[in-house]
Amino acid sequence: MSLPEIRCGHCGRKLAEGHVLVLSIKCPRCRAHNHLKAAEPPASASSHATAKDAHAWPTPHHR
């Protein structure tokens, strides 16, 4: 199973791999601030949520 890539919303550089709840990261290439947040809270152990329910999308913020 491969992990989803997390890329800079401005320049597209790969910043990380994995699933995130909340992440704030500055791109070392273009210096854009990327803020990611899961679309839904994590599923409880009794829930039958799939991996597609927790996608995060980068939102670049420029200074």
C-alpha cells in the first residue's frame, strides 16, 4: 500500500507522504506556506470509513 503524496500547492514539490489531520509546512523550494487539514475527523474504531474519506488538500499562503 502506497501512501498519498503531499505536494506544495504553489510549485508542486513533494513535501511528504502519508495521512494528515492537520499540517502546516513551509516549502523549502518556493517558501510558500502550505496548510492542510483532513476533510473529516478520524474515524472511530467502530466506524467503517475508507481511506478516501480523509483526503487533505494543500492551501498555499504567500507572505
